[in-house]
Amino acid sequence: MGLLPECDILLTGPTDAGLADPGDCTAISLLQVTVALCALRPTLDNLVATRMMTQLADDIGESFIDAHENLLEDFEKFKADIAKAAIASH
């Protein structure tokens, strides 16, 4: 976690790198626990709430994937800029 693929640079400070899977799994785990607890007293309200939380967990997973893809795109641009700077300095 915290590393980008094919990168020899160690990141320092806060980063979003490597959080897509743990974030998605956390949302799913919290959903599973909540659904299990709501099933102890099944009501229409609990059913509606668990359905809404299921959609929210799906949205959270998609948001983490989008953030991860944006991070990879930014990293590719960064690598290209570094390569251009290295060529220009020679």
C-alpha cells in the first residue's frame, strides 16, 4: 500500500496510492455487519435502509476505483514530464 506500479520512488507524506481495494473492502464489510444487525429485527425501514446502504457501498467502491485511475493517469503524466526534463537537460 502506498506504492505505485513500476515506480522506484518511495512516496512520502499522505497519498491515495493503494487505497482502492482496502477502501472498497471496508465499505463492503461495514455493509455486511449492518445488514446482519438489521436482520435481527426485520422491518420495512431496515429493509429500505439496507438497500440504500448497498447502493452507497457500490458508489463508494466506484469512487475509490475512479480515484485510483486518476492517480495512475497523473503518475503517467509525471513520468512523462520527468523524462522530458531529463532529455532537455542533456
